Amino acid sequence: MMTRSERIACLRVVIGLALAAPLVCVIPEAQAAAPSFPNITLSIGGGGGGDKVSVAMQLLFALTVLSLAPAILLMLTSFTRIVIVLSLLRHAIGTQQMPPNQIIIGLALFLTVFIMTPVWQTINRDALTPYYEDQISGEEAMSLAAAPIKAFMLKQTREKDLALFVRIAKEKRPEKAEEIPLTVVIPAFVISELKTAFQIGFLLYMPFFIIDIVVSSILLSMGMMMLPPVMMSLPFKLLLFVLVDGWNLIVGSLVQSFH
């Protein structure tokens, strides 16, 4: 006969085996029901032959251009001059954040597209379309695409700025401006655009500066020294800007300055 303790130990063993039996049956079923993932293989195909690059290389080139697009937009187009002039105009009026930065940048982008459209049309006609039709090689397409942009930049660049970077680069003095490399034309174009933008901004500041001086003198003569002159002159500056149709004049002058 088993003692009380032995009967309790046997009962524990039986209960343990009874609880473990379903798990032993479920685990193989769960392993069998586990989903299997297919093998994924990535491969890059070769080009079609000749000068036509492969699809993978075209995708790589497109991603590279997209990553450099902000720098290209800022440095090689009319965007720099336009956005600086519009920002200086806002500060001259004294409206702080009106119009907002998003409006200024958006207007500068659309004006840039409007001004640069003839250049981009020339690039598409002379470089991109012949390249996609296998009429020219990639090197020829790059050369033909750079020519209109270079001509646009040279038209807006001062000779003094070109001479500065030609001297710094220790290049031979070219007989024609078209012979200057892009590495020299781009920085010369940028500092020329900055100078032109600040010149236009100075001319925009003058009428609003005169209004500030007049309002300050009137307040001082009336003994109202505690009243901020900027707050009093703002309505008069806005009235002047609206009466002369300022946006029409400024945008028209900016666009005409590139022709």
C-alpha cells in the first residue's frame, strides 16, 4: 500500500502529463501552420547597347539630379535675385511676417519658372529630345544642355566678377566669354545676382525710409516721444504701396531685369 505522500506525488505526475499532452500536439501543428516567405532576389539588368544607358543608371542619374535640384534652382536660375528682393521689400514695409515666407518662396518659384521657361525649352529641344531618340550621345547632350544655362548666366554676370574668378582659378584669359568653364561662371553669376538684388532692395527701401523719417519728425515735434514711429508709419507705407500698385511694379521690374 502507498502512503499518503506517495499517492499525492503520483497524482501530481498524472496531472502534469495530462496538461502537457495538448501542448505537445499543438506545437507541431503550429510549426506546420507557420507561413513560409518566398525568396526575393534583386538584380540590375544591362543596357540595351550602344550609348543608351540602362534603366538602373537612368534611375540613379534621376535621383542624383533630384538631390541636387535645390542647389541648381538656387544657384543657376533667377530665384536668388527674386527671393532676396521680395524679402527686402517685406522688411522695408515693416510688416514683419506678412506676406509669410511660404508666399514669398512660392511667388519666387513661379516667377523663376516663368523667366527660365525659354531656357528649359531650348534644353529640351536641343539636348533631351535628341538624346532620348538616340541621335546624340550622353556627353553631347550634357554639353548642349549646359550651353543655354551658361548663356543665361553670362548675360546676367558682370565682367568684373568673371575676371575675379578667372584670376583666382588661374585660368588663361579667354578670347570669348563662352570659353569660360562653368566652374568659374557659376560663382561669378551668384555674386552678381546678390549685388543686383541688394541694389534693387536699396531703391525699394528709400521711399519707405523717407516715410519713417517724416512720421518720426512729426511725432517728435508733437511731443509724442513714447509712441513708436514704426507703428504710426505702417499704415502710410501700406497706403503708398497700394496706391502705386506696388506688386505690379516690382514683379514687372524683376522680370524685365532678366531680359
